[in-house]
Amino acid sequence: MSDAPSLSKEEIQAKVHAKLDEYKQLSMLEQYAMFMGKAQILEFGLKGLLTRRYNIPPEDMERWTLGITRNELRDRGLRADFISLLDSLVDYRNNMAHEFLVNNAITRSIADLSQRKLYGDLFRAVYELEQIIILYDWCEENGGW
């Protein structure tokens, strides 16, 4: 039996669902704002990881996007399972940043279109973000990189 720290799928799911409860009282636009803000904080954390682990000066990363940051982490050999989740999150973040608000405005202007799809996209993005934040925090606390 190993004493190495671990995090099971069930533990991750329970933690994500607890975080999702925090979104329930928020409007769709408030949830969107929370997603974008947390994605930005995660990006800063990942850049900090690049500085601590790979000695990249912060000033070199000032204009890097989340996608560029992900690429740099991947190219430097950060754990592949984390990079895979980050790939998905980058796609969600890009969709949220470039399409979500426009699609929301179009949906609101056409009365017979449901906001269900938009909410589904946002929910999946939030779920992925909360999941990767939990994994990021666990890796930081347990030296899991």
C-alpha cells in the first residue's frame, strides 16, 4: 500500500459539485463573469508555475494567452493528463470569450430560441474550469507536477 497522496475521480467530482453549488444563485451573466475571472486567475497561477518550475521571467509572459501558456507547459513536459484537461479548458475559454456574449444577445433578440444550449455550454465550461482548478490546487499542495 502506498502512502503517496492521491485524488480519486469520486473526490474530484464531489469537490466540483460543491463548487457548482456556488453558481446556483447567480444569473447566467454572473456565472459567465465568474468563469472568466477564475479562468484569468488560473492563467496567472499557471504562469507562476512556469516561473517557479522552469525559470521563465514573468515579464516574458505578460502578453501570453491561456493557449500560449498551455503550449509552453506542454512543450516543457508538464504532466500530460493535466495538459489534456487544459486543452479542453482553453477551447471553452476561447468560446466564452469570443462567442458566448454575442450568441446570448442573438438568442435574446429572437424570442423562440431557447437559452438552454447557451446555458449548457456555460455549464460545461464552468465544470471543466472548476475541475482543473481542483487538480491545479492538489498538484501545488502535493508536489504532483
